[in-house]
Amino acid sequence: MKTITFDYTKKNGETSERTLMILKEPYKDYDGIDITPLDPDIGAEFVSEYSALHEEFLTKCKELQAKYDVKHNYRHFLIEGMSNVIEI
């Protein structure tokens, strides 16, 4: 995963230096797995299995966040407030 450091200025003018492990990069579209080619029954099976794996993944992520005491550190930064961005 990619990590960046940057200076962030909130709309109220408050600034801070931040380091962020990127979970989602900015976009304006839907992202997903196109299951159109699958038979509807097979597609439903895939969605069910994928959903179970995703839930397991999220549970393990939450456990890791708790281990490092960052489970409440998910943040959203507006691009227009970011400057001096450095990819690590």
C-alpha cells in the first residue's frame, strides 16, 4: 500500500502535517467487479462468497487497527486542502 505525507489546511485555516496510508484514492466513479458475464445464479454465488471474504478481511483489519491503537484514526482529507504531498 502507498503512504504519503502532506501538509493539510482545514477550511477554517487550521493546518497540520499528516502521514496517511492510502486506502482509497480520489475518484468520482463506481469501482467494482463486473459480473455481467456470469450466469445470474453463479453471479449470486460469487457475490455471496466475495461478501464473506470481505467481511473476514474487514474483521482482521479492525483487529490489526485495535492492536496498534488506530481503530479510530480513519480520516478523509480534501485534495484542495493538501500541499507538499510526498509519496513514501
